[in-house]
Amino acid sequence: MKELTIQDIDTILRRDESRILEVKKTTGELNAGMQSGCAFLNTEGGWLFFGIHPTTLKILGQDVVDKTRQEVAHEMTKFSPAIDLYAQYIDVPGCPGQKVIAIWFPAPVGYAAPYTYDGRPYYKVENTTKLMPREMFDERIRLSDPKKFSWELAPCREATLDDIDENTLTAAIRGGIAKGRIPASAADAVTLPERLSPFKVLLPGDALTNGAIALFGKDPYKFFNHCRIRLARFEGTIMDKFRDQAVIDANLFQQLQAIEDFCRKHMFMSGDQDQFDSKNVLTVPLKVVREATLNLLIHRTWWSEGRTPSVSIFDDRVEFMNPGAFPPGTTPADFRHRPHSVLVNEFIANALFKGGKTEGWGRGILDIFTLCKEAGLPEPEYDFVPNFVCLTIRFKNPLTPFLTDQSNNSSNERLNERLNERLNPSLLETLAVIRAYPGIQRKTIVAKTGKGDATIGRHLVTLAERDLIEHRGSKRTGGYYAK
């Protein structure tokens, strides 16, 4: 560490970077100062000075004797994990015997374990030092040693192989073979453990992990009530009126499809009504929706059952809200500059890759920004709130003109049919169920949609005529698949 001068200290004070700066008048506030130092260690790093006026930032200095140095050294031993800190004592010109005490606290590197001071963890909220909530502390402990505290690799003790959805697994195997990520011989595997083997989600003795149920479960919600995604279409630009909403309790492969279908339904084709036939693209490119959704599913945290991901569509934007955080000390710009991946859920990410859903290599954020730029959309925005990361993608052309013109409702309805691939909402709902549950049978579609058998029969005929679905297998045991 470079030895500071009074001129260096004056320069630091003039930067007005209060988030990484804490000043105290004297070591009479040594305890509070070290709490702020702990917050620096857990946030972005920062300088702690004693001998500075807290409001005017005037350099005053303070008396320093051997006891002062001993007290400072003693307090620095109260950090855990232990860290080598260095206190500098800088003479104040023109004030004999007066010194400024300066201590630099480095920023955390990667998913470092959180620091405590005197047994308590602290973190920075803007320029304020706060006691770290227990939930945040526990989550950082888990992230510091993901293999030791891995949720996805923990055994799902009550689950059996009967809880695996074979249709989802079959589709993932086919997708992996088509992409060359799974050997073609995987299609000939007979037993469920053999078929699950390429995805590395089994424990010794073929016990199922949490990750296996989250990825391939028939009903993951039976085991974890946060294996769900919340979807909403709001009228206007605030959350005061729903146009549509859904809660998808399903495995991750089905959640991915459900989000894409919901966005297809509500993020209409771009362009004015007169230009519709000549502009056949979604308001937000489907590739952007897919990349944002995959980030949502792969990088979410799982330990807190009170937090679930959500996708919210407004008239002017779509928001992807994800439980989790960027690695300490990193920003979205870091991942754009040099694409890489810091995986919280390594085995879930690997299974989605093997199943042909992701491209790997940590290019998700870069691709989102690049594709939005190519589509003429504003640059995506990342916001960070406690325990959540929010990605906002703003539309070039608001959806409002298609929704709020009340003067001609019948015209709007006809337009909405055209915008939604010429399918009315009832047909879209049936199609969404078939996409979410490949191989689903007619009676199950009736049960899941709540529609009558005759209605579903008409829907199946219409969707098949439009080449959107197909029936595979025998009449008794076969099912419907989306094309």
C-alpha cells in the first residue's frame, strides 16, 4: 500500500465519493468506524479516516499515543475471517503531534465469504452502514462455497423416479442429440437413471437431487413452493391494473416455454396497424426474450422460498425480475466487455445446455445488448434491489395504441387476432399448455385449461390444421406436441 500524504488525503476527500469513504473526528468513534470498515469489506471497499471533521471534511488530525495505536490494532483483530489491514498515521502540517489515521479496506473478490466485525456483519446502503440481514448473510456464506452449500445438488429426499416427467426428459434428450451435446445412443437408454445420466442430476444410488426435480419434475411445486414463475401483463406503465396474469408451477424446461408463449401473446408485432403485414417481428426479438429468460432460470438463487422470478409486461417495457445478485465487485458491463459465466447453479445450467436450450460460454448479457441494438431498441437497463436483479427492456414502439383505443373494440379484437398469429386468446391458451407439456393427452388438456372436451376438440383440430401441433403415437397412449 502506498504511503499517503496529506495532499493525497485532501484529493480523496474532494472526490465526493461518500459510498467508499467514512470519516470520524477522533478514535472516540473507533467502534463505529470499524463497523463501516466491515461494510466496506462486504460491499465495494473504501477508506476510513480518523481526524477529519465529518461535515466540513476539514483535516483536523488528532493526538496519537502508543495506547491509540494499540486500540486501533486490537480492533482490527476483531474481523472474521482474519484480514491483514494496515493503519497509516500521517502528520498534519502546522499541527505538531496531530495525525490523521487512514485505513484502506479492500473490496470483496468474487463470491467471498462475508466479513464480520466483533461477531456482526455490516454492509453499505449508499453512504450508510447497516447491519447485514441474516438472510443476506446466509446467502453470501452459501455463495462463498457453492459446492458445500449447493441447493441443486442437495438430495430431494421424498422424491422418487415416479416424480420425473418423461415427456420433458425425452424432449431434452432429443434437443441435446440434435445439438450434438448428447450421444445419439442416449435415445436408446431404457431406464430413467440411464436417461437422466447425461444431465448429471443424480446422486449415488440413483437418488434424485433438487436440481433433477426442478429440471424434470412432474410437479416440482410438491417439493418446493418456489419452483414457479409469475407472469403479468399490466395496463399502462405501473402495476395498478392487470390485463392478464399467470403463475406457472412447472419444471424449468416448461417455465422457459411458458414465458416465451406469454411474451408471444402479449408483446405484439411491431409497427403501426397499416404496416403490420410488412413488419413481421415481435416488439422485443424472441431471441432477447429467450436469453433474458435463460438468465432468469439459470442464475436465480434457490435457498429462500419466499422469492420467485417474475416477468412483467407494461405498455412501454418488459421487466425480468430475478432473485439473486451479480458477483460482488462486478457489473453487467464486465460481462459485456469480456463474456464469461459465473454459475450459481452449475448443474442446472449444464442440463439446460445439454438439452439444447442454451449456447453456453456466458454470452447471455452481451447477446441481449447486441440484439436490442440491432432491433433499434433502447439499451437494456439493470437495476439492483435487495436480493433481486431487474433487467428492463424498453420498447421502441409502445403497445398502448393497440390497447387503449376504446373507440373501436371490434377492430382491436381483429387486430389482436392478427398480432397473435391469428389465434384468439382461448386457442393460445390451449397451445401454451401443449407447448409446456409435450406429449400431453386430450383429457389432461381439458383438466389443465378448465375448458369443455368439445371446445378442446375444436381447438386441437384448428391448431393441427394450422400446422402448429401434431399427434404422435397411438390414439390410446399417444399425445400432442407443438411444432
